[in-house]
Amino acid sequence: MINTSMSGHSLFRRPLTIAVIFLLLITGVQCRRAPTSPTGLVTEKAMVVSAREEASEIGISILREGGNAFDAMVATELALAVAYPYAGNLGGGGFMVYRKSNGDVGALDYREKAPLSATADMYLDSLGNVIPGKSTKGATAVGVPGTIAGVFEVHEKMGSLPLEKILEPVIALAEKGVVVTDNQENRLERYREQIIEISGEETFFYTKCRVGDTLKYPSLANTLRRIMKNGRDEFYKGETAKRLAAFIQERGGYITEEDLAKYEAVWRQPIIFNYKDLRIISMSPPSSGGVTINQIFKMIEPYDIGDLGHNSGEAIQLLTEAFRRAYADRNYYLGDPDFVEIPLDFLLKEDYLRQRMDDFTFKKATRSEAVSHGTVEILESNETTHYSIVDEMGNAVSVTTTLNGAYGSKLYCDELGFFLNNEMDDFSSKPGVPNMFGLIGAEANSIEAEKRMLSSMTPTIVEKDGALWLVVGTPGGSTIITAVAQTIINTYEFNLSMQQAVEAPRFHHQWLPDYIIFEPDGFPESTKEFLRTKGYEINEERTPVIGKVDAIRILPDGRKEGGADPRGDDTAVGY
Ligand code: GLY
């Protein structure tokens, strides 16, 4: 069974659809404690929700053949590299949070890392100024990729099918090709000039792609075939490693064969916390996702947000004040835990978080300058991707993976068939100077050889009454964390179905700049006016799409409901 979401942002262009969603939301608010009927795809046994139907289908085909959620993770991750090169990748990295059917939980960090030659000032000129573009475009921006190490680690520790069986449909997809969607044509058109500027006129993406064209990736198929034959070392020590290091260095980049040979994915203890009767399991540093979402939920817990009304002025106020305070801590304290001391005990202590809200009042907005720590300015991006998987046994996998920017550094290795990340820009190149997403980092996230750059990715799993309940995550740069928080709150506090919770309009605040951004439709002027009277600033110029959430809810009878985000081509597939 398939549920393909509406393409593009058509959701926001169709008044009838908006009216229906409002009606559903109002109904959801009114019967908050009544059982929620599903509105997304419902299946009996298993489900995969990802950014492309082809990837979800391949993940499900692996589950149908008797594979588990971890086998499906390997297949879906690599299928996204074929079907969704905008963010799916071999040349990037990511994070996985899992919950096994026996309740064991864990997390895998296959984030990129800085090369051995990296230094704190590598993106600065002789005057100490940031060199524009050096950490964002081309070979100099590339961090050591982690994705192949990640999928092999997952397969070795938790997979059940032979790797050949898992890679076979992915290689077949690369050879058969992927049909260009409306969204994909728009994205490729938007970035075509930049890709050509960085990768040259000989690049595969030089040719304009139109809706309905089929893009075949024979070089990627060959790379995957070599990896299937020779294993993980093919990418990190073999022929592929040699070609990749030479390719990057010929273009002025830093990654060497030694950098590739030294790369390891790392198992981490996830961030785990309770919110009412939920147990929330999310990604730990070097992602800021789990820590920040933990802070947000603990700050709002004493207030019954469910009684305030979904997306009501008061609910937005409460969440905004929690977002403001959590983001104020975020960049000051967080970085790679293998390099910096992160005071997690302090940051996640209930007393501390309750105390952070001491000066919150529904009467008026707190000013961000009154909330201490760092000087962080963060902008959103959708240039990452998330997928959620639940298998027949009840194993759950939540994965967010990225090249950082759209098509990463825009450097496409035609010989190997994939884009390379520009993840080095997620470090703070210079304290006080924003990166491509407006992030101003602190010392904790400064560049060091072999260090991992701070992330916002928030792959999350939620238990209710001790059982698996939600698998959720999204792209969206710094808005990832607030979008995941809103999706959980929509489902738990406002009793929306999984699909409604994903579709519901979202907003975002991140301490600095001190304003709220709203999605284009779905927030009435009266709500905004209410917030203005309380002293909140609203950014009227920027009303971006916030996140593309892909999630699964386990219904009380054990069936699965998908939430596939209509803001993209995202699709739930299951059986
Ligand atoms: N590159 C985006 C992130 O890791 O949050």
C-alpha cells in the first residue's frame, strides 16, 4: 500500500484543503482526549516513510523479504542517495536512533568529521576574516563522509539479510533510473548554475532535467557494486577511497586517503527523558537535537498546553518562550562530546529548566537579550532528509541524513556518481560570524582535526505507557528541533492523527533573531495580532516552509499510521 503526499507546496495553495485541515484541527482540539482516527496510510504490519516513493518502496521490499528494520535502514538510506541526491547521500553523514522490539534503545553517529589537516582558522584569511564560500562550496567544504561506515555498522550489528540482497534493488534503481518529479525539476533548476560552477560543464547535472525525465546513475551503480563486493573498506581504504581522495585533492580540498581510512561511526547513548507518560528517545551530541528538545519539553511540562488550544496564541507563546530559552543554551554549550565537556547533567536538570521559565508570563513576551548565553542566529533549511521505519517485529528506526546544503558542496564526483557534503560549514569558522544558515557558533563547536561538527538533526522515537508509539524526524536546519517538538505535541496533546500532525502548519522561534516565523498559511491574522499585543515580533517577510516531517504512529491495535509530509514528495509505504 502506498500513500503519496501532494506534490510541492500545493497544500498551501489550496483553500479547500486548508479549510479541511482547519476543521480537522478544530475537531482534534475539541475532543482532545477522544481516540484519534487515523487519516494517513494505515497498514497492519510494517511501514517506511521517506522523502521519495522509490526509497520507501525499496525499504518495504526488504521488510517483505524477511529483513528487519535495520536491513531496511541500509536499503532506504542508499536508495535515497539514488532517488533524492538533494540530501540522500554516500558523500555525507547522519544519525540513527533505534528501539528494538525488546525495548532496547540506542543511537548511531555517522556524522562527518574534520580532516586531519583541519585547523581552527582554516576558513580565515590573513586578517582573520572568514573567506566567503570556502566552507560552503566546492572541495574545501567537504568533511570526511560517514554514511557508508554508518550503514555497514548497522548491518553488521543488527542486520539479518545478506548485504547483496539489500543492495540489489538499490543498484537496480540506479541502473533503471528515477523519474524526475515537479519538485525535483524545480530544485535542480534552482541549483543548476551553482553545480556547474563547482563541478564543471562536463557534469552529469549539466543537462536540464524536466518532469517525467528518467535519470539513470550508472557510475553510482558501479560504486555500489564495488562496495557490495568488497565491503566497507572499498569506500574507506579501497579503490573508491583512492579515487575519492584524489578527486577532492585535485580540486583543492583536504580529504586524504588517511582521513578516509581513519573514519569510524560511533555508537552513542541517546538522550532519554520523560514528558508526562511519554518516554522520548532522541539524538545525543554531536547533534543538539535531543538536548534541545529535552529542554523544551521539560520547560512546558508544568503548563497544560493541551488546554490552551492547538496553535492558539497562548500555546504559541508558551512554546516560543521554551524555544527561546532552549536555543539560548544550545550553541553555547554543545559540540562534539569526544572533544568538549558538555554539562549535560546541568543542562537537563529539571530544577534548572523549571527555573529557566521562572520569568515567563502569559502577559508579555520575554526579550531575548534578557535570556543569557551566546549570540546565536540561525536560519532554516530543508536540505537534509529524514525517514522512519517500523518492521513486523516492532523494531523501530528513526534516521536523519544530510549533505548539509542542497546538493552539499555542489561538488559532484561524476566518476563515483555522488555529491560531496559541505558539512565543514556546520563548525563555527570564527566565533561571532554566522555560517550559511546564520549560525554563530561558540568555542565548543570550533574546528579541530577529526572533530565532528554540531548538528540540529533530531531523529526521535517516543514510547507511550512503555510501548513504541511514534517514530519521527524532519529536515529543516535549526527548525528541525521545533518541528519535531510540534509534531509530537500535535499528536499527544492535541490528539491529531499522525498525518494531521505532520500536515499542521508550523512556526519557529530560536532566541535570536528575536522574532517568530510562521509558515505561509494556517495562522489567522487574529492569532498574530494577539501575539503582537503581547510584545512578540513576527517576521512578515519570511514565511518559509518549515520542515518535511516523516513519521509513523503505532495505533492502539498495533496497526501503523504514516505521516508523509505534503510539503515534499514524501511517501508512506507499508503492508
Ligand atoms: N547540516 C545540518 C545539520 O546537521 O543540522
